Amino acid sequence: MNMTERIRLVDTAVAVPALELTNISKKFGAAEALVDLSLTVQPSEIICLVGHSGCGKTTLLKIISGVDAPDGGTISMNGAPIAGPSLFVEPERRRVGVVFQDYALFPHLTVEQNILFGLRKIPKKEAFTRAREMLDLVELSHMSDKYPHMLSGGEQQRVALARALAPKPDILLMDEPFSNLDRGLREKVRGETIALLRRLGTTVIFVTHDAEEALSTGDRVVLMKAGRIVQAGTPRDLYDQPCSRDTADFFCDFNIVHGTLKAGRVETPIGNFETDHIHEHECPAVVYLRPCDICPYHSHDVPSEALMGSIEARTFRGDVEELTVRVDPLSEPLRLRTTTRLPACAQNMHLNISREKALIFKV
């Protein structure tokens, strides 16, 4: 085999998706849990499925793992079909690891025995060697003889991760794995876990309902609603360039200003906002303004067109202060976050709006 042929083989191998879902559907009675859903996951990619409760995230994980079967559509792993109209590969043959929300550790087994549980089909000596490797990997070798109730939440999560990774799965599914941890510990454990999975090159599908967790974790984020994918892309894509109000609303808390679209701009009570992606004329539209894109002017050199507002409420949060500001003629006050230290007695202010950062949607 010459070098060109070797390169061609490598390229072909890399091109095969780790997971491919095509037109997956699932019903529970009359309720549609998944509707014509398609998704491709590349090897070593970390995908975050995100959305409100009931959007279909966990149902999708169950179908990928083989706990449940789709009503329609096909699934392939590493190019091999595992589910379809006349095919269903059993869960134990899918090489899929799962970390559950409650970790699902066996309370009567030690840490080491919990990890060994998933290695029952390989020779005993090899299983013990693999279990010790996994304990070293998650830095819990010194707790191998402890029982789950003797561990902290973060330690239990690491045992669950080690148990899921021990059989060397092709894909790791994680269903809200950090939701039971306190906020500070959750961020620490999540950071360490994701760093480990990236180092191992593990393909991961990670379910969460937390927007910040999804944005900070995934190579790609998949927003779901009512069994459908609303938008999929990089975290920056979904945050900076939402394709719909559903995406915008999920990932940020916005001020919403109503207006009318005319000749490439939206006319509102607080001025015009330019747009080049909506070409209709004389139609209702909304302008979305992030609280961080509205701030008080920092100097006395204020433009004549600057908005004047009166402060209705303020909440100091350390790095930033959140202000609720009444601006005539808006019916609802604007909310803004600023790092500017305003005098405690301040009642009025001129507002600087970053109009180029506004998001505009048809109604």
C-alpha cells in the first residue's frame, strides 16, 4: 500500500460519523416526543442537547442507548446500522456508556466493585487491571474499598463516570450528570470531567436544561423544543446568531421592543434599528436588546439623541449592577447591567444602546 492509499484510508475513517440519526420519531400515545429528528455526531465531539423539560432530550438518549426503540427513522454508529424499520440492536451490543442524573451506583458494592460490574464479560484479571486504571484516571484509587454513601457528591459522580468509561464505549451519554451538585462544586466537577473526556477523545452526548452549562461545555449545542431541533451549531452561533426568538429567549434574558419594519430598518419608540436580513416591508417586528448592551454614558459629552431614563430599581451584584430604568415612551422599563459605579443618589441617566448588537425578528 502506497502513501496516497494510506492517506485515503485515514480520510475515509475520519469521515465516518460516530453517530447518525435520520428522521427519528417517537410517540407516547397521541403525544409526539420526537418529530422527524436528524443529527450527526463526529468522533471525539461533545454535543450538548439542551432545552426545557419535556422537549425530548431524555427520550432521545434512551433511543440512542437502546433502552427504547424509535417509531420511525434509522440510527447508525460508526457507519453500522443499529436501529431501523427492520433492525434493533440490543443495548448491551451498542458499546454505549451512560452516566445517569442520580449516578445509579449500587449501594451494596464498593467503588471498585461498582466499576467491575460493567466488566463482567472480560477475563477477571483483565477486568481488575482495567478497574484500577479507571480509578487512577478519576483519582479515586485511595477510595476503592469505600461504599457510595461514604463519598461526596462529586466523588460519586467520578465513580459513575469511571464505571461508564471502563468498557471503552464508542459513545458516552450523560443525562444531567451534575445537576445534583451544589453550584460551586458543579462547575469544578464539570470542568474536570469535560477536560478528562477531551483528553481521552471520548464522543459525548450531554443532556442539560441549563443554558450556561450547554454554552460552556459543548463543541456543538443542539437546542430542542417539542421533540424537534430548533437550532444546532457552535455555542457562539446559538448565542450570537440565534435563528429564532425561541433560541434567543433560551440563551439570554432580553429587553424586547416592538416596532415596524420599513425599508431595511425597524422603527421603534426609542429610535431606528438597521437590519439587512429581513427584506419585507411594513410588517411588525421585535428588537431584542441584551441588558449588557445598554449602559450609562461615561462622560458629560452626551449626544443629543441619547435616551433619558429614570432609575426604578437597582441590584448590586459585585462585578456588575443591575438597573431597571423607565424610558418614555416605552410601556415596559429597560433592564441593564453595568460595571460603572453609579452614585447611590443617582436617579436619572442617559443611556447608550449598542444598536448594532440588537437582534431583530419578525412577529
